[in-house]
Amino acid sequence: MRFVNAGGRAALLVDGLVYDLAELSGGDIPGSPMEVVTDHWDRALVLHETGAFGGGAPVEDVHLGPPVPAPHSVFAIGMNYRKHAVEAGLDVRPIPAVFTKFPSSLTGPYDRVVLPQGEGTTDWEAELAFVVGDGGRNIRARDALDHVRGFTVAQDISERFVQMAASNQFSLGKSFDTFCPMGPAIVTLDELENPHDLRITCRVNDVLVQDESTADMIVDIPHLIELLSSVMTLSQGDVCLTGTPSGVGFGRTPPVYLNPGDVVETTIEGVGTMRNVCVAEADLDAPDSG
Ligand code: ZN
């Protein structure tokens, strides 16, 4: 199943068409994407199984929001790909760096990324994210995939000056508004052969800047769930970004950062593609030139 947030409505994406779940179910399933992700997921799965779809809209005609618009928590994992740890000049530690992107940073898969005023050191990080289903504490790695709703594409957009100026507390520099594009869809496990064998790429203005496999992750998703749930109670709809491969801008010589007008395209094989255009914060209120 591919679940989307179609203009604020819970919907299924099937063969390029978007179907409103409330309409499909005759009002049985609520319209709110967040309610479906938390409390009505199984009903959506059952409806999807029937395959009885009618009246879909072409996905190009719909504004897609983040498929989980208001999660309780958005976790992110630092240094979870070996080559990225090397380019960042950091050792792989026994426990990975875990930080948060505050949920207010979420935006849709084709929405603009707003580059804040300041140092001009905003960077890209393509990431595979998972969405928590049944949460709880002390989930064992061997059971962990049963606690996952599905997978989606995310960008861990990062303002490096703010990230590093705050010492080892990354969350501020990772949480400017629009710094967490996510989508287009939550893709359930049965649609993927293996979430740890997917090509993950990032292109900036059509130049391939990141290109690895999720097989290169240091701590895999089951063990991330075991780690997180050993500390806190995971909630339905929680999102976790699982780390970025090598090829980010600050690891280059000289470093490369995002500029207004840049187009960031993030693809994970079998999961989807996002396309986000960067815009300067200073230009936000400028009259639309057309
Ligand atoms: Zn990241």
C-alpha cells in the first residue's frame, strides 16, 4: 500500500491515481491523514486489499503534504553510513548519534525548502525514514519490523553553521521550517523486497551527489527501533530518519551548500522521489514575478 496526504486528506496512491480514503470507505475511515496513520491504518489496509477503486485523481493534480503531518516525534540518526562518518571525520561510536527534527520542520515532498538568512551553509542529506505503527517500550530487534507502518523518503536538511555552533546538539540546525521534506508516500514493507537493499540517491540541479545503498547502514532499522524503544515509549506515527550516506555538501573540498533556485531531488528505489526547490527566506515575501 502507498499512503499519501493529498491536500490534507488521507488517500491511497495506486498507479499514479490518488483515491480519497474517506470517500472510498463511505465515510468509514476518517479524512485526517494523521488519524489514519495512528488509529485507522488496518482499515485502510483492508480497503486496499479489496482493490475496488474508483474516481481517482491524477497525482500531478494534487498537492501532496507530508504523509505523517503531525507526528509525536521525529527522530534522526547521525553517522549511520560508514563513508559518511569518514567524510565527516568522525568515529563510528557504539551508540549512534540520535537527535530530533522538531515536527514543525516537516513539509511536503514537492514543497519549497526555505534557506534561512545567515551563514548560507544549508546542506542536503537524503535519508530513508520509517514510520512507527504499534509503538511501545523495549521492542526487540527481531520483532521490530512488525512495529513499522512503512517507509518513506526524507531529507534531513541541515544548516551546518547552526548545527555545529550548538556543539553536539544538532537539533536546532536541523529544524528550521521546511527542513524535513517527506514523502511522497508511506510504502508498506510488502511493496519492497528488502528495506536494507535499496539504492538511495540525491541530485542537486541534476548532478548526482549521493549514491549508495541502504545496505551500507551501520545500525539497521530493527536495531534502531530496539535502541530507541529501550529509552522511550514509541508512539504510533513517530517518524525516524535513518541517517544519510556520503556525498553531503560540507564533506566536499571546498564545501558546497544550497543556493536559492537549486533543485534537490531525492530518490529511494521502490519508495519514491521527492523534488524540492530552494528559496531564500529573504525572497519569501517578494511579489511573485510570475
Ligand atoms: Zn541526517
